[in-house]
Amino acid sequence: MLEEKLKAVVRDIPDFPQPGVVFKDITPILKNATLCSEITDAFVEYVKSLDVQVIAGIESRGFLFGMMLANKLGIPFIPIRKQGKLPAHTIAESYKLEYGQATIEIHEDAFLPGTKVLIHDDLLATGGTVVAAAKLIEKLGGEVAGFSFVINLEFLKGEGRLHRFSNNVISLVDYV
């Protein structure tokens, strides 16, 4: 089972990025090309039924499987980046973190209004970043077709914040 394979290689890093946090590190997954293909294939199976036209990946780990998924589906990949990192005209959305505030941006010409967009990131925690990403998609006139994550930290209840944008939420590993 894919979930068991992933749990066997995801590495816990205590006290990162701050004391008391246990960071779920997906980088060991990237050492295994076969496992990366299995992950991408699992996402493809999920996304096929959603009529997704664009994958939007959140910086930076959301680029990893987001780009592979877009490539495998033959659709565009759109990066959502930290403020000041995209070179053309952008729109921005700020959101609160547990320890401050952050802003993400997307190119204002990333896709046409009415486009169905899947938002991808490596991990869902409290949902702040991905909610900000969904707001960016809506500001550009896009439709949030769904969300995909390698990991969902269910105990932080971030998924509940996403349902106002789409009920299509997949994660390959859930930590309860």
C-alpha cells in the first residue's frame, strides 16, 4: 500500500522550523524514482475525474509532484511563489502563520478566467497557505477544482478550511 511505503520513508525532524514542531520531511521520498512514479500515478488517478485544466503548485515543495503531475496529464503547471520571486506582473494574497505573516503571489496572466485549477502542495497543516492560494485562483477568475497533498496532518484540521473552495481533497498519507 502506498500510504505504508510513504510513512516508512517520511522523516520526522523535531523542533523545525521552531521548537515544538515536528517537521514531516519528504526529501527521502525523492531518492526513490519508483516511489515518485507511484505517487504521481496515484495523483493522476484522482485528478482524471475532475476535468482539471491547470495544476498550481505552491512554493517550493509543491513544485516537485505538481510539475510531474501536470506533465503526466499534459496540462500547464503554474507556480505560486513567495512575494517578490515571480518576474512578471502578479497579484498577491497575505495570510497568517503560527509565527507571523506571509504573502504569496501568482502571475496575473497565469490562466484564463473559468479555468479549472488543482492546487498542489506537499503537506497540508493548518491550511493557511493553501487557502491563500485558493483565493489567488479565485481572484483570477479560476475555479478551484480540488486540492492534492502528499501528506495531511489531520490533527491540525486544515482540510476543513478548504471545503468552501472545493470538496475534492486528496492526501496520500494522513497523520491523525
